[in-house]
Amino acid sequence: MNDVGLIGLAVMGQNFALNMARKGYRVSVYNRTPERTKKFVEEKVRDESIFPFYTIEEFVKSLKKPRKIILMIKAGKAVDDMIAEILPYLELGDLIVDSGNSHFADTARRLEYLSQKNILFLGMGISGGEYGALHGPSLMPGGTKEAYDLIKDILLKAAAKTEDGPCCTYVGKGSAGHFVKMVHNGIEYAIMQLIAEVYDFMKKVLNMTNEQIGDVFEKWNKGELNSYLMEISYKIMRYKDKETGGFLIDYILDKAEQKGTGKWTAQTSLDLGVPTPTLNLAVEARIISHYKEERKILSKLYSKEKNIISVNKEEMIEHLKKALLFGVFMSFSQGLWLIDEASKQYNYGIDLSEILRIWKGGCIIRAEILDFLRDIIRENEEDANLLHSDKAIDFIKDKLNSIYQVTEIGKNYRIPLMTMNSALDYYFALTEENLPANIIQAQRDFFGAHTYERIDREGIFHTEWER
Ligand code: NBP
């Protein structure tokens, strides 16, 4: 009998099956399309204990009880269909782990449905792409503790390792795992867009070549900005196109795709009333990038006049570095606040410091700065707003002049810095006691009798403004 079963043999599933097998587990595999299973076994499996099955019944029967079945298939209806297909063969206490990028609301619904049938269920976020799936991803499982305990040995062995332990933890109750993975992706969108804005600035203001940009990114990757996204960015800047011999980056169309997790983060932050403007604007930036033809037309209609400013290149690169750190800090800060609010509203019981720990290895947003953020969170576990910390105050103080310089010069050169500007505006708004929301309240009361509160006395007021 085999230890664990995996359904879905696209890139992630193949590699995660190999990963578990290489940690000593006997793994049963199944895929809807049998040719994919055959090809995988013939071409990728060597001496690993991986056993292919071509019917769901045989696949399920091959597993030790209580059975553990990991789904690595396209999120959405496919997951419901697959659960319906395997359910008739399962017994009380068996476990299904959905490790696709499912929406957390779907996970909550499935959890409820399966608990009525006495089947255990985990919604597990997985990050690290195909490389991580094979060599050790960051795993974010959520659901009941009983379900986690059943499979935790396998998950802990398969996860990436750092000096702080395996990048897997029991994230929390209900749909906590998929919620955290969703926000992870929201932060990922924001950091990718921040790096893109720095790249744009270096090209258009500092006239830097791809190689020069790559060199700076590589240098940054050796310091405070050390991160997976910085690392791949410097490699991208240097990569030569095999066909043309030029830099591949210059041949890639500037239209960014998305699969939805960034959008879900933005939608959820609006639903929960948590401000995450930098995460949201990273999604908007991808949407705008999609309008290539429209941008082409409009770029001819409007003046491209720039206000050329003389800048010291070396100083500006240092400002860009600090501005990027500022943006990354604000992105994490917004994401953590969102997770904390969801944890309160949905009773997830999430430990933010643990989340930062399991993001340290394997995942796409792994970064040096996570240790610093963790130090802040651990100062006061009850406080999810990083901006309260003295450490944050010093950090931000050191970056402010740089983010001012970058956003200011960006405007003179007509460079859209959607995430940079939003990070700065977030900071301005959140640290401002007096916002102009008083006039908004007055307008609302004027046209809709929506009432307002006063600063000089308690109560709810309405004014007949034109009387
Ligand atoms: P895909 O997201 O491209 O999904 C392909 C897999 O889903 C194949 O095994 C396919 O089977 C199966 N599938 C589909 Br499509 N519809 C199905 C259905 N109705 N019933 C059963 N199986 C069905 O694969 P992936 O990129 O390996 O990702 C797997 C999951 O992990 C996804 O949820 C994804 O969002 C998530 N994820 C991906 C990454 C990444 O870097 N790619 C990272 C983190 C998480 P078939 O062979 O029969 O078509």
C-alpha cells in the first residue's frame, strides 16, 4: 500500500510527486488524461517509488488508510468535479488536500460539505513554482488541526527548509491556508510591479543598458533587497535571445497576464475594508498594460514632453534602492494587515510571525526583509500594523527622501509609478490625523441625507444644506 496519492500531473503535480517520493514516500499518481500519466512515468520517474493508476477506484484502493489524497489540478469547477469523483471510494477519516490556487470561499464551502461526510479536508496554498514543487516549496495548509496532523510529516519533509525550520506550518482553521496563499500572491504582484517600475526608471531616466540594470539588481540582491524576485530579475536582464542574439527582455511584449489571485486579494481587501492600495494598483497596472493597442493610439495623441532634470546617476540608483525597499515594506505591511483582519473576521487563528517564517524559503516572495518584518511582529504579536513599531519608524525615515525623489522625478519624465506612488500615498494617508473626509461626509449628507459625526460633540447629525 502507498503512503500518499496525488491527482493532477501537470508541472506542479509531477514535481511534487517526485519531491515526496524522494523523501522516502510511496506515491500513487493519477491524471484525468491517461497519456499525461504514461508520459510522466516514462520520461520523469527513475527509481522513485511512484505508482501510476488509470482509474480512480484503483488509485484510491492503492492507498494506506486513512487515505491521504493531494489534488494538484486547475482551480475552480475541476476541484468540485474531482472531489465528486473520488468521494464514492473514500471512507470515514480519509483526507483530501486541495493544493491548487482555489478561492478561499470555495475552500470554506468544500470544508463544510466534506465535514458532513466525515471526510477530512485541507485547503493548502503552495508557492515556489515548478522548481519549488520539486526541491521544496512553501506550503500553507489550513483546515482542521486533525487533518493537518494526519499529513504533516509528509508536508514538513517536502517543504523548503531554512535556518528557522521547514517552510510549512498549520496556518489556521477553515480556509486560512488558501486565504494566506491568495494574499501571498497579492504581495507578489505588488513586488513584481515595483521592480518593473524601477526597471522603467533606470531605462528611461538613467538611460541604463540591460546589462547595467542587471548588474545593479545583482548587487542589490546581495544586500537588504535579497529576494527570489530580485534574483530572477537580474538573470532576466542578462538573458540573450537564442534567435536574435539580442536581450530577450527587449523582445517580450509589454502585456502582463494574470490568473486571478491578485484580483481576488484586491476584491477581498475591499470587502473586508482593509487598505491595500499598493497590492490593488499592481493589478490595475497589469490591466492597463493589456491595452497595448489603446496605449499605442493614445501615445500619439498626447505630448511626450519630458522635463529633463540633471540627476547624479549613482545617487539616483541609491534612491531607487531605498524607494524599492519602501514599496516592498508597504506591500508586506498591507498584506499582513489584511491577513490579520481576515483571521479575526473568519476566526482563522493565524500567527503572522509563523506566516513570515514559512515565506522565508521555497516561495516566490522569499526575501531578506522577512526577518526584519518578523522581528517587528514578534515585538507585539497582538498588533498587525507594522507601522506602529519603532523599528518601522526608523526604517521609513531612512527611505523617505528617496521615495520623494523617485516619485517626483518619475512625474517629470512621465513615468507611471503606480505602486511606488501608492505606497507613498498610503503612508501619507495612514499617518495623517486630518484627512479631507469631512467634506466627503458633508457632500454625502448634502445629496443623500447620509448624516455625519462632529468633532465637538457626540451624536449623528444631518443638515438641510440649502435652507
Ligand atoms: P494547471 O493549473 O495547468 O492544471 C492542469 C492540471 O489540472 C492537469 O493535471 C489537468 O488534467 C487537470 N485538470 C483540469 Br485542467 N481540469 C480537470 C478536471 N475537470 N478534472 C480533473 N483534472 C483536471 O496545472 P499546474 O500549473 O501544475 O497547477 C496545478 C495547481 O497548482 C493549480 O491550481 C495552480 O493554480 C496551482 N499552482 C500553480 C503554480 C505554478 O507555478 N504553475 C504555483 C502554485 C500553485 P489533464 O492533464 O487531464 O488536462
